[in-house]
Amino acid sequence: AKFLGRKEITAVEFGVGDGAGLLNMIELADAIEQETGVKFQIIGFDAGSGLPPVRGYKDHAELFRTGDYPMQDRDGLVRRIEGRARLIFGDINNTIEELKPLLSPNNPLGFVGIDVTLYTATAGALRCLEWAPELYPLGVSMYFDDTLFFFANEWAGELLAIKEFNARSKHRKIGEDRSVHAHRPHQHPGWYSGMFVCHVLDHEIRSEGP
């Protein structure tokens, strides 16, 4: 946001569960705003009823079942985040378009956290990266939670969704975040490998310069 001279940016979590991650994002946003002056719009997406239908090996049916990870206290979480974030409930494949009008060139999509477990849900969430280039900074920081276990592979789950996204998208490419291992402290190295960047190759600054 500061690189582009923006004063606001949007952070989204797909797969809120009981809300621990979303509440952590709210806390971090307050600290970052005090440090940088950049304000955050925080949005969470969740089915509310647990995982949608699990369909075969692509959804890691060996590990997960339909209905896993339901939100335990939906009303309580809504109350806790009131005025600090918003929640959008429903199947991501049906609700993803609700995010688009909440973005603007002055409030681009800067962070996407994906913790939806399944290939089908991840593929739906990644549609948020297919809109006009001015709705993003040059690179969107991303975290994929379900990429760091023994059965994780590029033929199933979140990694397959990334692979297919890159194959069909000419000017949006998701790659590993090469900065975290080199330029961050190492208290939490386990999750560093889950950090990615969606590079917006058709952003005007990439061709015209700052």
C-alpha cells in the first residue's frame, strides 16, 4: 500500500472457522496502522457449517470429511468483530463476487489467507485474483494453510488449485514468497513455506515504472 501511495488496503481470510485467525488479523491490523498509517478493511469468508462436500482425491478425501470444522459460535463471533471486520457466509463459489465491489484502486486487495482445506473451495477463492489490475498492488501477499503436510501434492488440494490457476492465467501468477526466509526473524519458520505471492504482471507500474 505504501509503495503505491495508498492509505487503505484490504485483507481477506477464506475459511474463518472459529475466528482465531480473523481476530488475530484485527489485532495485527491495529498495530500495523499505528506503525505505518495504513488502514485495513478486513473480510472473512466461511460456509458457517463446516467443509462443503468432499469430492475424491482432489479434496484429500483420505483426510477430510464433509462438515469438518464447523463454526461453533457464529453469533458470538459476529458480535466480537462488529465494526472491526465483516463476515460473508455461504459457499465461496457463490459468494466470491461479493468481494469485488468492496475493492477499489484506493483500497486494493493486499493479503489473502486461504484455510479452506479443499481443492474445490480453494479454486473458488482464487477467483478473487482475476479482476481488473487496479484492484491489486503489484503483488498480493498470500498464505496457504494446507500445503505443509505429508500428503500435500500438486495433484490435489490447495497446491492443485494454485497449479491450475497459474496455467490458465496469463498475467497473474502465484509463486513462493522468496522474502520471508531471507528477511524475517526465524521464530516461526514452519509457516514461512506457506507464504506465497500473486504477482500482478499486468499492473501498469510493471510496464510504466513508479
